[in-house]
Amino acid sequence: MLVKVYEYKVRVTEDEIDFNNHLNNFYYVKWMQDSGIAHSEKNGITWETYKSIGATWFAKSHFIEYKAPAFLGDEIVVKTWISEIGKIKSKREYEFYRIKDNKLLAKAETLWVFVDIKSGRPTAIVEEIKDKFIIV
């Protein structure tokens, strides 16, 4: 399966620095979500699309492995892609790199479940969604 890798760029701000003087871990999860949303929108899948389908994504689990810290002012690229897509679940992976030295800062993944908006129950991922992330 060939996938579409999306690159999302951010810069570490003063508000994102913790008491250890590096990027607070919370922001990795935030950027995972933000990059996934941006990737979807880049592929033409917006909140309006999900409303019209009647289903959206719920996070089931997150995993992050930290490799090196990020610091104030660092420019970071988050590379993200869909690595698995099944009937109701999808796995999105992420790699975080500091741009100036191409240092791998973290690797992560999220297991997402496609859920019916009205019932809150898992539902089948529609082909319209699958087709936007996989290169045939």
C-alpha cells in the first residue's frame, strides 16, 4: 500500500516550554491531531464532509516514543500518513523532526475509530475517505 505523506510545520513558542526548559509533551499530541486534520483538509475532507457522511474519527489510543527534546524557537516538521486502514479503524503515524538539523525528535501513532455521529457507535469507513489517503 502506498500512502500520501503530509508535512505540517510548527515553531516552538514560549507558551509551549515546560519547567524542564523544553517542549511540553502535551504539544506532541496536539500537533498529532492538528497535522491529521490539516492532512484531511489538504485531501478535501473537511468537517462538512464528515457531517454529510454522518461519521467522524474518535481516538482510541496514542503512542509516542520520544527520541530528543525540542526547544524554544525550534522549527519542527511533523510528517504524518495513514499506515493501516481497515473496516472501522485506521492507524495514523507521525515523525517529528527539527528542521535545522533533521534530528528525529519523536515517533508516534494514533489508532482512530470511525464513529457514527448520531449513535456514537463504530461504523464502516466509507470508500470516499479511504481513497483520499491511499495511492493506488
